[in-house]
Amino acid sequence: MKRFYWIILSILILLIITFMVIARSNQSEQRHPDALHISPGIPGPIMAGFSAVKITPEVPDRWTDTNGDAVFKKKDGDTWTDGNRNGKFDAVWIAGFSNAKAANGIHDELWARTMVLDDGHTRVSYTVLDVIGLSGGHIAEIRKMLPASAGITHAIISATHTHEGPDLLGLWGKTPFRSGINKEYLEFVKKQTQQSILDATKSIRPVRLEFSEDATGAGHLHKDTRLPEIFDSGLRMIRAVDGKTGKTIGTLTVWGNHPETLWNKNLLVSSDFCHYVREGVEKGVSNGDTLKMAGTGGIALYATGAVGGLMTTHPSIIVKDPFSGQEFQKPSFEKAEAQGKQLSLLILKAMEKPAMTLDSASLSLSVRTFNLPIKNKLFRLGLLLGVLDRETEGWMKTETEVNLLQLGPVSILTIPGEIYPELVNGGVEAPEEGDFGLSPQEVPTIREMMPGQFKFVIGLANDEIGYIIPKSQWDTKPPYAYGREKPQYGEENSLGPETAPIIHQQIKDLLQRSGEK
């Protein structure tokens, strides 16, 4: 018996030593020092550039899902075809929902789409990737890849958070104990992102920016699957029009919803409804061969807003085709397309009557980097096993960042994860059964603190840290809030209960500092 205990103790010591080595080796330099970059003097002409570069993976092999569970298991009788004849199954592990979900083809292209804004003094690039998320360490590497000649003051990179693309976080490999990241593909995404940014800078020209929004029209296309039901349903848009030709060169739409309408049985690589939204905005919306509403042209970007909670087009939601009235409830590409058509119509209609236009302004940038404690035991184990791909800073801490862009009366705030809408717009509750028995801590709300008339909040930006949950709503211990018999979803994919208070305070400090410029 003593020998058994000594073996267990030795294993524990070995694990601790291993973790310390990994933690030390993963320590990172500060990704982007705190910065306050302000355009001086009189506002100048606004310039913008757009680009779209493919990041679609190769899926050489195909497989047969014998029992239809969307999980590749040889013991279930699943078989595969060696498409590239290299003698092995080259699985592309799809991120989201479950492990061992191997892609079985490609439905639509994945993209790195970039918008560059420049006021003659500050140049900021913003890239949206069709991926589940990308850790801050890899985003730092992309920034280092940009040559000084590109003139980029700061590069912002976010994820659409599609649940139908390759795993770039490591959590959805063949088993929970094996990373799902293909390192060659990860490097390909970095290089293509770099190219997208450089291409956008080459296309830069004077523009008129038009700002529009639809505050409520998209509300029926998603639901909050966790109490309290708080939404951020607003569609917020930027349209860049060439100052000489009057043609649209690009657009940006921000909405708060998980791109997972295809749900958990889809095996084709896709950007989900984002694909149909971008197609509709660029090329117009059609009913069969008949064009019903013209598109803007140019390059369309779609970005994810506040999706914590979580905001999703759940299989219980019925989505109607806007022309035929056909209803789709079961997850399918037809349902995602109908959703994309509805969203495109709302976006295009709002863009017809912009609420504000700008052709000159000063662009200011504020960057704040800080550390967050990693309290999640599963995340800690993932770091120990090398499954979760992120750097650590000291003992069980990780560095992340928030950014603020101000362009005249417009402010754009970036958040490094999946923030709950109540933190952005209000409605944080303090149920008695919450683990900490606290009143709401994260006050005032983020949009209330933000400056300007138009306020964009972009999630999964410059990092993916998981869910950002109000501390007063943190609920992992019985009795559970809202009369539930088991805990709600969310905490298991969060760094911990201190994440939201720290991020809120950092945003508050950032906004205060930018206001003192």
C-alpha cells in the first residue's frame, strides 16, 4: 500500500514539475503595450481599404458515419477514404459541440476579411476570421509579421466564432486529451491574415463612411438559452463609399449571435449563416433567379458582437424564407440560407437611409493589456496536457487586451471573448442562489460608458478567453438560481468568476483615460 501511495505522489510531483516547465515556456512578452494614439489637430479626410483572402482548409479524406452521430470512431464501424493516398486519415477536426467531429468536405469558403481605416495619422486594420477563435499569442505573432512599410498603427483581429470550421483553440481534437489544431493550417491562417491586411492597405483611398443600424429587426432570429433572457439584437453597420466614384468598396456588420445554425451534426466546413449574410450584402438577395434587393457591391465583413448567454439560433427556432414563407426548424443549410436572407434584407434596408455620414474625422486608438486569472480546473488541465493552446503569464494567469477606436462620434470597443449582453446593455441580475451572494458588480453598463453617438462592441477580438459572466450571476453550486435542478451552461467555458469584474474595470479605466486625452 505504501508503494502505491509513493507512486501516486511521484506522479503528482512529476505533473507539477511538468506544468511549471510548460507554464514557464509559455510565458509571453506583452503582446502590445498599453497605448494612447491620438490624431492631432483638425480632422482629416478618412481613407479606407478592404480585402478578402481565403483561409479554407484542405479536406483531402472523406469518411462514412455509420451510425450518424457525427463522431469519427473506428469502433462504430466508421471507415475513411484516403483521398491524397498518404496512408493515413488526415482529419480536419471541426471546432464546437463535441470532440472527434471530422470534416467530410467543404460547403463554402472561409475568409480573412480586412478593413483598414486611416485619417492620415493613425492607421488601424481590422480583420475578421471565419474561425472559432484565435488565442492572443497567435494574434501577436501575426502583428509581428506585418512590415513597417504597411504603416499599421495597430492590428485588430477577431473571429466570427463559426462552429463549422477547423479547431484553432485545441479543445476539439480526436479526444478531450488531444489537441485538434493542425499546426500547418494554423500557420496558413496567420500568413493569409497577414496577406489580407497588406492587400487592404494597398487598396486604401478616400471614402465617405455611412453608419446605420436596425435595433430590433433581427431579434426573432436568435434566443438567449440562459436566464436571465437579455439580448443584444441590434444590427450595426458601417459602409465605406469611394469618395470619387460613389461606389461601395466595403461594409461591416456587427450582430450578437453564435454562427451555429447548422448545429452539431453538420460535417461540412462552413462559415454558417455568415456566408449567406456576406453574399446577400455584396450581391443582393434573390428569390430563385429573381433579384429582390440589390447588394452594395464591395467586400462585406461580418463580425460577432455580444454572444454570451448564449445567443444562438437554436433548433427550436423556426426561420422562414422571406419570399416563399417556407419554414425551417431542423438545422440545415436551407435554414442558414433563409436566416442569411432575412439578415441581408434588414442590413440593406437600413443602409439605404444611413443615420450619419463622415468624410473627415480624427481616428484615435487606445489599447489596454492586462492579466486574467485562470480558475477553471478543466482549462488548467488543458494547459497541463498541452491541449488548450494559449500562453500563460506567471502562475495560472493569461494576458489579454481591450481596444477602443474613436472616429468622431463613433466608438468601437473590442472584447476578448464571449461577453454576456447584460454586461453591454444592462440587465445584470443578482439571484439569491448565486454562488457569491453579491449585488451586480459590473456597473455602469459598457455601452453607457462608451463615448459617441454610434457604439460598436465587437467580441472575440484579439483573443478568445471564453464566456464573460457577471459575477453576481455565477452559479455552480446548489441550490441553483431560477429554480433549476442543475447549473446553467456557461461557467465550464469561462476562465472564472473574476473575469467579468476585471474586464469591466479595465474597460472603465480605458474609457476614462481616452476621455482625458
